[in-house]
Amino acid sequence: MKFLILMGSPRKSGNTAAFVQPFIDRLSQLGAETEYVALADLRIEHCKGCGHCQDVQDAYGCLIHDDMETVVEKIGRADCLVLATPIYSWHCTSQMKALMDRHYGMNKYYGSATGSLWEGKALALITTHGYAAAYANSPLEDGTKRLCKHSKLRYLGLCSARDLGTGERFMTPEAEADARVFAEELVKRMDSPEHSEKEIIIEGKRFHDMEGFYREMGRLLNHDPDFQPGHNLDALNDLLCGGFGAVAPGDFLTIRWHDFTKSLQDLSAENVQKIIQVMESSRPNNGCVVNTKD
């Protein structure tokens, strides 16, 4: 089991680095392999949004040749990524944000290439902050959870410590204990996945009207030959909620809709909007994510 700790603080000997150290020590004691990378030592440029990586099959494919290429290689060898960052303006540092934005080439969702370079890996967060934990961490954690669902990564949780700015020693015995316990929890969570994730692919070329769309969704979601699902939004919601064979009620579901522009023309933008609303609301806690692609 290998953990890759990516340190996003520009202060290489600051609070976040101090908080991460007992975490790493405990992982090593538990027999896990660890690698520590300080982003402040690397040159990682900002994503240019050109989309070139989306047409490069089975490789990262970014046109920017910088240290992100090395990080991608390290990610490929890791089982769990740990993003460590102080909270600046309710989010990660600029060093960490540049790395997170450059994830784009890891997923091949929006061009001619297909697949993922990091599907199935785990990810966790370690943060330090000045405000109360929930208030400080929620914007970053929410975005990270969405990134994990989008990328088919397993989000394993967050550990954080607060600096009240009083000048007192930051690394208290309590903070050290929290970091060590978090290492133990991550090792356990790596061995015990809490849920499964399912994916279905809607091929827009397989239907040309609403009736054909409902038939296709029945084919994708219904594995009971004796059950004939209805052809309406309520029936679609029932299929998506699970229990018909393809998707269990507790699964996280990703729906990839290919030839999406064709479907907009065939079904109408109004109908497609209603369909996506049903899909995304069919599972609690953002448990269904819809990605569209031509």
C-alpha cells in the first residue's frame, strides 16, 4: 500500500508540514510505503484549457512540459493520494490549485480519447486553518468530493488542525494524536471500501426520440426480463433509484451521455433538462453525476 503525500504549502517548514509528519510516521509504522512531494519545489504551470490532452489515448497528454509530468508518474504508482494544504481564502493554496486544475489529462471524457489514468485510486485531505474546522474546510472538501466522483476516485476523508494565531505552539499533543489516528483510519478504509460505484453509458446514436430513449434506459438499467418499465420520467426515476439489477440503492452512479448534441436535437433541450434533473436528484447526497460528451 503506497501513499503519495502532496504538500501544497509554500512554507516547507510551516504548520501543515509539521502536522503531516506524525501522519507519515504512523503510516510507516503500519507498514505502508510513503512518498512526500513538496509542490513548492516544483514548477507546475496553470492549465491553459486547450483540451489537447483529451485527444491523447493512454497517456497524460498535456502540451505543457513541466514538473506535473513527474507528479503524474508518481500518482500512477500510488494507491492513495493525500493532498495537504493550509486553507487560504477558504480553499487550497495556489500551488495546490494549479496541480488540481492540471488533473484534466487524467480523465479522458471530452475528446476522442477514452478511459482514465487514475480510476479507482483513493484520495484524502489534510489541512490547517484559522477558522473553525467546518467553516474553513467545507468549500475545499466539497469541491474535492465532486472531483473524486467525477474522476471515479475513492474519497477517504479529511483531517485538520486549527491555529488560533495566539503564538502558542501549534503542534499540540492533541494535534499529533489526530494525525496519527487519521493514518490508522486511512489504512483501514483502504482495505474496507464503504460503497461501490457504478457507471452507465448512454449512446445517443441508439435512439432518436423520447420513446427510444426510454427503451434504451430500460435496457441499461433493468436486468429483470419479467419487468417492463414505464416510458415516463417517474419510471426512469424508479430505475435510477435501484433495485432492478443494474444499480443497487447504495451505489454511487456516474452516467456518461455520449453524442449529447444529437440527443439535444432529437429529444429537445427542454426534455433533456428534465431528464438530467431526474437523474441527478434520483440518489441522495449527490450520488448521481451526469457527464455529457460528443
